[in-house]
Amino acid sequence: MKTTTIALLLLGLGLVAWLAARGKAMAFVGAGKIRPHSLPNYHGWYVAIWGVVPALAFLAIWGNISGGLIFQTVMASPEAASLPTFGMQRSAVLGEAYALATGETAAAFNPQARALAPVYARAIAFYSWIGLAVTLLIAFAGGALAYSRVSPNFRARTRVERMVMAVLLVASLIAVLTTLGILVSLLFESLRFFSMVSPAEFLFGLNWSPQMAIRADQAGSSGAFGAIPLFWGTIFIGAVIAMIVAIPLGLMSAIYLTQYASPRVRAWMKPLLEILAGVPTVVYGYFAALTVAPAIRDFGLALGIPSSSESALAAGLVMGIMIIPFVSSMADDSIAAVPQAMRDGSLAMGATRSETIRKVLVPAALPGVVGGVLLAVSRAIGETMIVVMAAGLAANLTANPFASVTTVTTQIVQLLTGDQEFDSPKTLAAFALGLVLFLVTLALNIVALRVVKKYREAYE
Amino acid sequence: MSDAFATVDPTPTDWKDAAMQRHLRKRYAAERRFKLIGLGAVLLSAGFLAVLLITMMSNGLSGFSQTEVRLDIGPAEAAAIASGNPEAALAEGVYSEGGWVRLRDAGVRQGQFWLPASAVIDVAAKGDGAAEAEAAYQRLDRQGRIRTRINFGFLTGADATDPTLVGIWGAFKGSLLTMIVTILIAFPIGVLSAVYLEEYAPRNRWTDMIEVSINNLAAVPSIIFGLLGLAIFLNFMHLPRSAPIVGGLTLALMTMPVIVIAGRNAIKSVPPSIRDAALGIGASRIQVVFHHVLPLALPGILTGTIIGMARALGETAPLLMIGMRAFIAAPPGGFTEPATVLPVQIFLWSDEVSRGFVEKTSAAIIVLLVFLLAMNGLAIYLRNRFEKRW
């Protein structure tokens, strides 16, 4: 029987247990003499949980170990004695026998597999029956034990609530586990990478060409893993060009919408600008590659500047457009947090509105705006699809915005697509780049949140 | 400072003075300029959005229509079809690459048969072809052998190598399966952690750690989740590559913090009087939350969930990492079968050289944007309709 069928069967049993226990509890509520501690539903849940959860846990464990047990039984059988001793052939025969036994294939090429298939089928059937029997035994034992405890004085609600609390705690620990998972997997693979390539070369090297040679005597046989050109490209696109676009536009939009616009205009324009943040990045990437990049290349060539069709400017410009709503909403929040008294004071002194904004509001809101810009930078350097589609692959160290540069995220995607071997530095380099990206965005976020928080406290 | 006070001129400012008037005019001009710059910034940002949408529309709308060419089945063609070699009947080269399959399946032996045009003719018919293709198209048009139909195949088909035959149903189904996995995992875990953190968690170092990780996870670049999925789900747990289940798990980890943060805000906005009243009539702490607080917070939680799901639906980078970029010519049949998703399909088509893929890519983008718009609209509707203000 398949595991999913057994699981469904268990859930059915759980329902029966719930109904039975609830019925039993209802009976003594109905008698009316005594006031039971818990409502009938809680008794039902208590018995159902004891009937289903341990059995499901066993089923999960059994699913993991039964494969090994089946294999051992097959190996111990006389038919297995004639198997080829090791290597590809052996596993091929075993695989074929398994496929035959489970009915995935109808005929086997190998005669030994044909001989082994019934043994396999017998072992599988044997262990699946054992699994089913033990699961049902646990389910009935747990259910019956719990059922026998259902009585007016039994504190079923307290018990059930304790289990609910445990579930809540486990759910909230998953976030911690995810963070740990990211750190451990990135660190683990990065350490393997740094055992092949020295960290100093990776962090300070100026040459990036991660191709590994097929033959040892080939030219450039050892790939170069100097990541400085990547870091520069990332900063150039994400922190320079994108921010030159996003900071003025975002800040001025926020100022206009909060200080000048009528409520109706604000009610329409603010969600409209937020659509910019909701457009999928792959759409921006396509827009950058299809429309913006050719236009910018033609513009650059018209100016007489050497231009690439995958220019840093195209990717940075489009990324800046994507970031506008982030900067705008952070600026909006921090301007709104400036106390009204400061604005009123400035206006009362005879300053115009723009003078108040420029000389009072913006300086007072500056820490919040800076925090918002840092968050926007962290968002921009982690952005992948725009640069994958619109920025190039050439690792150039150039300040010419019409030339092609590459970024950390582009290279991660490039290194991890296509054929993968998990012991070549080429693949592992992606994890080292990922680690750097993770740490840098983490640091930016922590600094940004601290700046924002400290500033908020100053006014409250 | 005392000097400054001492030197203040006691005579009142003469605002009618010419120099003062000039100064004032300058200040008012600066005010107007500043306001115009602000308006300009808003309009420019909105203009970018408009250009983006108009570009996609003008490129993509033609992707929903299809040019068809009429095949006149003469004796030679009939013989070719009868002999089981329908490709020979289409030797003219103006039909779609997969046209012979339709011809074979239709079982037509005589008369006329409409077939999708080849990519070159299709592009020429939509006014963007090379000179040669344009000439071929003109010739066919003069013969009256051209017509334009709605391309239903685009909505029902899967990926193909010929742009006239591609469809988005395969990628859409992949997206659907992936989203099912994502919501089944992210929603319960997200809501339960939000409940725990907001209602029960004691203030201690452990709770701080959980909060810090959730806030950080919400800001981690999506590609890092892809690396996590690759290292844990594929290399460590050996789940099938390119499968919706792996994509769904990866996106669930990414969406969960969004749901937790939205959930906490929604739970926080339920007034304490509700809790006090329930506790006062003897409800346990669990009953207070699950019977009273959670139902009241649900609209807010759902709004946050839909927004998180919309983000997950448009996400591409983490799915590239776990191998969902393979060429998949049939819609996936289940959670463990190789699949691709809508944004990745857009990415794959955008890489194709053939001109015919430009309109298909934009058309797929239109479909994706329509879905995202619908989801966000639903979220706004839920917020306005059900969210209570206390």
C-alpha cells in the first residue's frame, strides 16, 4: 500500500476517533449531574491527535528506513549471490529488478534482474505489510489509551492547548532554521571553494574568468576568480547609476505628493507609483533589453563614445525606475514623522513652502531618508533579473556607463546554469559570491534599520 | 550672540522697497520652480510606468492573434498525405513547422485547409518582417490565402521551438502548482508564527532572535533563497530537479516572512478590549486568540498573504537556481514532474533569437501582469471591504 493511502486512512481513523471521543464526552454532559472540565470537542481533539500524530510520525520514519531493510533482505537472498560484485553493472541490475518489481517496466533486459525481481517484490510486499500493521497498531493503541482517559474530570482542554502551543513555537522557529540554513549552506560551500582558491585572490583579484579547462595544457587552464570587477559592476549599476535615477525622482515625488498635491491627486498617484514596485523584475529586464538598451547604445554611439548593447546605463536606469517607490515611500514616512511644530515654526517665520521643505523638513528627515536609500541600495545590489537580461557578462573594470559590466548576481546565475559539477571551483564560486552578497545586504539592512530607529526615537 | 542682538536694525523692513520686491519675486519664482520639479518627478515616474506598459501592449497584443495560410490540396498534396508523408505537402515553406501534425491529425484529403503561417510570414503579416518575407506575404495575400484568427493555441499550448506554436498553458500550470505548494506551506507557518510572536512569546533572547531572523529574511535578496533551495532541497534532500514542489518550497521560505510581518500588524491592530472581554468571561488564552483575535485579524492577514503570493508569482531568479529553466514541451502532470513557471518562461523566450518570439514574450508578460493586477486588486478590495478600523 502506498504511503499516501496509509496517511489518508489514518486521517479517516482520526475523524472516527474524534467523533467517538466527542460522543463519549457528550454523554456525560448530557447526563447533567456533573460539569466536566473540558468541552466535548476538546476530548475529541485529544483522542484524534493521539490516534493520528504518533502513527504519522512512525510512518515518516518507516518510509526512510524501509528502503534499506528491503535492500538487505534482497542481498541476503540466494538469488543475489550471483550478482556482479560492484560498479555500474550491479546497480544497473538492481535498478532494473526494482523497476520490474514495482511494475514500472514490463520487461527486463538483464536475466539476473528477471530472477531478482520476484525477490524484490516479495521483500517490498513484506515490509509494506509490516509498516501498515505497526502504523495501525500505534494508531489504535494511541487512540484507545487516549479514549480510555476521557472522563468528566479529565483536563483535555489543557492538554490540547499545550500541544497547540508547541505547534506555534515550532512554526516560529522555522524562520530561524531558514536563516541558519542559508548561513550554513553558503558557508559550507564557500569553505570548499576557499580550500581551492585563496580568499585573498577572490576578494582582491582583478581578473575574473571562471572557465575551467577541459585539458590541463589548455591556455588559461586555471580559471581566475578575482571578484573585484564583479563588485565594481554591482556597485556601479546598483549603487551609483540606479541611485542617481531613484534618489531625486523618489525624493521629489514624495515631497510633491506629501506637501503640494491635493488629497485626490495623492490618492491616485501614490498607488500608481507603487505599481512600479509590483511589476515583476523579469518584465523590467525584458524592457531594459528590448527597448532601453538599444536606445542607449545608439545615443552613446551618436556621442562618439564606445558603447555596448548591454550597457551598464541601461540596466542601472531601469533598476533605478524600479527602486523609485522604495525611496519615495521611505522619504514619505520620514517626512511625515517630522513634528508639525517644526514646519509651523518655519512657515510662521515667513519662509515659503519650498524653503521650509529644503531648509527644515528635509534636513530633519535626512536620517530616515538615508536609511531608506541604504535599504534601496541593498535591494538594488541583490536584484537579479534586470542585470541578467540587460547587463553583460564581460567582467570589465570601467567607469564608462555605456560599456558593459557584469554583476555578482549575473555571475551567480551564469555559474549555476548549464552542467553542474559540485566539486569544481566554478560552481562553488557562485556560493562564495552568494555569501558576500548575503553579508553585504545584511549589513546594509542592519545599518539602515538602526539609523531609522535611532532617528525616530529622537522625535518621540 | 549678544553682538547679533545689538546690531539688529530697529527700523521696520520696508516691503514696498524695490530691492525687497525683487527679492520676494525671486523667492516666489524659486517656490514655483520647486513645485514644478516635484510635479515633474511624479509625472516622469508615472511616465516610465506608462512607457513600460505601452511598450508591452504594443509588442504583445499581436501575440494573441495568428496568421493562417490556406493550403489548397491538389492531387500531389493528396498523394503525399495519403502516403503518410504530409510534410511533403507543405513544401511551399510558408506554413508553420508543426503544421504537418495538424494536417495529419485533421485527416483532410481534398479541398482547402487553413494552417498556421510560418514565423517569418506571421511577423511579416504583422508589419515587421524582412523584405523577402514581406514579398512572400504580399503574394499570398493577393492569392487570398491569408487570414488572421485569434491564437487560442497560445492560451492552451506549452513551450515549443517554433514561435507560431508556443503556448503559455504549460508555464501557467507550472506556476499554479508551484503557488499551491507555496501557499500550503507559507500560509499556516506564517500565520502561526505571527500568532506566537504577537500573542504568546515571552520577551527574551530567543524571541528576539526569531524576530531578527524574520525581519532579515524579508530583506534577503531572492537569489539567495535560490542558492538555499539548490543546496538544501536538491543537493541535500535529493528532491527532483525542476519540479514545482521544490520551487514551491523555495518560494514558501521567501514568502513566509512577508506573511508573518503582515499577520503581526493585523493581529496588533485588534484592540486589547476584545482580548480582555474574552478573558473576562472565562476563555483560555488559546480560545481568546483562535476564537476572537484571529477571525478579526483575518482580512489583514489575507491581504498580506495575497500581496506576498503576487510577489512569489512574479519571482524568477530563485527558480532559475533550482533548474526550472529547462525546455518543457508538455504541461506538468504533478508536483514532482519537471515544470517551468510563467516568469521563467518569459525569461526563456526573451533569450530566443527568432523575431516571432518578441510578441510572444510580450504577450506572456501581459498575461502575467493581468494576473498580478487581479491579485493586487483583490487584496485592495479585501482591505477596503473587510478591514475594521477601531
